Amino acid sequence: MTPDDYDAVHACWMACTGMGLNTIDDSREGITRYLERNPNTCFVSEHAGTITGAILAGHDGRRGYIYHTAVTPAHRYQGIGTALVNAALHALANEGIVKVALVAFSRNDAGNAFWESLGFTARGDLTYRNKALCAITRIDT
């Protein structure tokens, strides 16, 4: 994935229900910053020149993180999501990462079923906490 993919990737995200985006992290500037920090671990899928899926993945040197994995509704159930996840996991492993985490909204049944099918387990021993350092507008798809 490159910053030039932003418009098509954002459209893919907006077409997928169950995602949570925001106006800062998921802006063109926010995604460009993320891609500059993680140039080898984020991917898109394309069919006939059109982006059909995307995954953001990166790490802090210790733990890998996956964000905003999406496949356009018309292209689901073709192995695209699994291929994107496998590419990201392989890229993270190549950077020495041995454990990967992600957050999926509880209400996202399809997303949670997908992650479960790939062996990502839910942890009941954690409480996810978040604090915004500035005003952020959330966008739920």
C-alpha cells in the first residue's frame, strides 16, 4: 500500500460495515504517516486495476498490530482477506515480530468470525482502554 492508494482504500473501508474510522488517524495525512512508519507491512489487493481489499499492519518493535482489514462486499469469500492477513503476518515475521494483536468491535459479527477462523483468539483477561489527546470525530461504517 502506498499513499497514492488512499482514496480507493478509504472507499473500500467506507463500503464495509462494522469498521470504526476517525477523522485524524484515518485521514490522508494520518494514513500517509502510518505508511511512512510501516512501509513493508501494509497491503492492498487489486482486481482489474481496482482495489478490492486492504490491510494496515505495523509494529512497535515488540508487538505487531493489525488495523482496518477490509474486503469490498462484492469481492468477499474469494480468499482475499486471508491473503492480505497472511502477507501482513509474513511481513511482520520478517521484521522479527512474534506476536500480533488487533481490535475488532464486538458488534462486528462477520469480522470476528473471520478473525476466529484464522486462529486469532479473543482475550477475556484484558480491558481495552483509549484516551484521545485531541478532538476526534469517529466514523462507524
